[in-house]
Amino acid sequence: SATPPPLSPPSFLWQPRTLRALVQLEWILLAIALLTSFSPLGMRPSGALRSLPPGFIRLEGFPIPLMISWGAMVCMVALGLMGQRLPRDLPRDLPRDLPRDLPKLEWLKLAYTLIGFALSWLTILWGGRGATVFPPLLLMVVIRGCLLFPKLGRWGVAGVAFASFVLMESMALMRLKPLGVDLMRLPRLPGGPGSRRLPPELVEGLLWNAALNASLLFGLVLIFVLLLVGTLLNEKESRDRLAQANQRLRRYALLAEDQATLQERNRIAREMHDSVGHSLTAQSIQLENVARLLHNDPHQAEVRLQQARQLGKDALQNVRHSVASLRSHPLQGKPLTAALQQLAEEFHRNTRIEIQLRGELSLAPSSSSDSISGPISGSLPALPLEIQTALYRVVQEGLTNITKHAQATGVVLSLHPTREGLGLELSDNGVGFELDQNTTGFGLQGMAERIRAVGGTFQVVSQSGEGSRVAIAIPVF
């Protein structure tokens, strides 16, 4: 079989720069290094330009001729272009089809940093000007090292940069010329026109003292850069974590909403199956009896027909309750008090059970229904939507339970502020039930779960023959 072609290096080895502020800072440092190559520090007397060192070119057209190393310029430009891309961290899920002879990706960042140091050294070995060109280049390498390595690695890169600067100054003070170029411009030694009055020992001491001060200053700059870049990186990581947390929170909120919607639909489906299905089944049986008794016993047929009609009305009423429960946003565009008042009106219109609305807030004008007294006003303080929805759904479920089981003739709904927040009570004068004997309490359980989900308390008080009362307290203020 044919040998498969070798795979090219994966695209995830490199990543673009993200922190624009650090990119701009590196370009500023590179501009400083380039400008110092043409600064007065790079000027020499015209007599010294008769024989240029290898790799230097002469620039005419200036008051004093300049010389610049093209090799140093190439190294600086290459170092600047390297910063456009950085080695990416090693992915956790590497493709299985990567060739085995690929170098370990963990070493790519180290090699990248070493190349940066090498280009910095080549710049001053070919072009000199170490005192002015070398520090900006080293700072560029340190900034990139901060983006590539953790905290300990950042200090290691900074330590190598500081040692490089100290080594460069030591080599310059010892008059070492690795490629025949002065590493940095030095004052003339004793014997020149400006130093005849100074002893050689004093001049040498001043030079070493200046080198020590420059090293300390460069060390302080390195520490400042490390702290600055560390602060920027920590801020970026905090923003990224916050964005991820917000995204996860939005996903959880959508999942919770979908789960609540599914539970609500399942509950309504069970109710429709139990109530509407039972009523329609019984109605079908009664209609069959009507058809069978219509000729033999018209009186019984009439009785069964009336029962079938009543069963149809019950089924229609249950369907209306279920459709009302299916409304996804019952509070859209109106306050909680108005929604509760409308719910009470619908309850009275469908069941003909008298309901009273009470509250200790400012009262609104009465609605058109004469069987609703003391309507709740819409002047409650602004409540979170989840609390308003929970209260609306609980009242809706409570009224549905009263319609099905309470056999009540009167209902009282009260919404009032409390010292801790908001209180709501729903009571009826029906048959009541024993709490310890209630085996069909799915509705009560769902009501309690809704209230606890918004941080409230839910309490049911009921006895056989004495009606029932639901009390809710929610701390919202």
C-alpha cells in the first residue's frame, strides 16, 4: 500500500496576540531600539568612518555622517515580526493521527523565547549600541515570556534578561569585541583630551559604578514590567472566567426554564387525562345509555341526557383551566395585582363561586364583577419577575384545587406587605381535608416547590369540614 504523505504541523501550534496594549508596548520598544541606532550616540567623527567594521553601511546627507549595521536592523525587524504570533498552549485533546516524530509541543515556547534572546544578542554583536538598543529588546522578550509561561517561568525569563544585560556591560567594560564591534560606546580612557586630569583608577571606578547603576535601574524596570503584565493578564483571565460563568449561567437558566415548562406541561397533561378524559368517557357512556333507553324509557333517557350535558360542561371547564395554565407569560405587560384580579374574575365567571380580594395597600377601583370585593391595587413595589410568576402560578393552582375538591361557596384572596417582605393568603369555606391523609397532594407539592425556589415559606392549614388556608411569605424588601 502507498505510504501516506507526512502531515504538516498542526495549525493549533500558533495563536495570534490578544492583548492589544502589550502589542502596542512592544512596538514602542522596537521603535526606541531602531531610533537609537540613528541617534547621536551612533555618530562618530568623520575620521573614524574611513574604515567601517564588517556589516556596517555609511549614511551620508547628515551634518555628521552616521553608520548603521544592516545585520542589526534585520535582527530587530525579525524580533518584532516574531511577536505577531505566539506558541499556543498544548491542547488536551491532541489528534491521534499526528506523526510520532513531531517535537514535543511543550518545548516550542522555550525555543521561541531562546530565539528572542539570540536575536537580541546578535543585534548588539553586529551593531553595538548595547547601552541603548539592548534594554528595549530584552524587555520585548520578557513581555512575550510573561504571555507564554506561568509565574515561575516569567521570573526565570526576567532573570535571564537581567543576566544578559549584566554580561553585556561586563564585556563592554573589559573591551571585549566578539565580532570586532564595540558592544556599547564608552568614554575615552585616560590619555585622551578629556581625561588627562583624572587618574586611571578613578575613571575605571566611575565606569563600573555607572554600569552597576544601569544594572539596578534595568532590574527595577524588569520588576515593573513583570507586575504590569501580570496585572493585565490577571484582569484578562478574570474577564474570561466571568464571560464563561455568564455563558454557563445562561445555559443553566435556559435548561431550568425548559425543565419547568416540561414539568408544567406534564402536570397539565395528567390533569387533562384525569379530569377531561374521565368526563368525556362518562359522557360517552351516558349517551350510549340515552340511545338505548330513548324508546323504552324516555324519562330515564332524559335524566341520562342531562347528566351527559353536565359532564360536557365539566369537561369544557377543565379545558379552560388547562388552557389558562398553558399561558407562558401571564404577567406580560401588567402588574401582579392586575393579573391576580383578572384571574379571580375568570375564576368567578367559570365557577360562580364568590371570591373576595383583600389587601392593605392602596386600593384600586372595583372591577365590573359584582362578586369581587376590594380589588388589589397595582401599587406594590417592583418585584422580580420570577417572584411574580411564582405567586401567580400558586394562586392559579390553588383556585384550581378549590374548584375540583373544596366544594366551597366563598374564597378569600389576600395580598399584603409584611415586615420581611410580601404575604399572600388563599382560603376557602369548603369541606377541607386532613393533611396527614392527603394522598393526592401533587398540586400542593408543586405550589410549595415554586415558593421555596424563590426563597419563600409555604404553609397549608386545613381540617375536615372547616375549609383550608394557604399562607405564603416571601422576603423581598
